[in-house]
Amino acid sequence: MPEDLATGIIRQLEETVASTALPEHTLGLLRVSLSQARAAKAAGHDQEAITIANQALQTAENASEDR
């Protein structure tokens, strides 16, 4: 059974947090977003989870480009 979009994006964010060499304050923000996305998904709010995770992934991308 293929995973749903929210689960896939959350997994991508988990991998980004685990593998990215970003400043600690940025990683802290990403961890908070990951927690919020997981909570939204658990509450059945998939679109909210997708939005939160996508915004966090964009933050990670922008931070890595700034380095």
C-alpha cells in the first residue's frame, strides 16, 4: 500500500532533519515544525501537515543555499 502524501512529506522532513548540517537554531525550528506536522497528521489534518512540512523543507533549502 503506497503511503499518503502527508506521510511522505513528513518522512522527507525527518530525513532532512537527520541528515542536514545546518545551524542548530535552524535545526531546532525544523524539529518544531516536524513535531507540529506529526501532530496535525495524527489529528487527521493531512493538508495542515503537508503545509507545515513543506514550509519547513523550504526553510531548510533556503538555509542550505545561504551557507
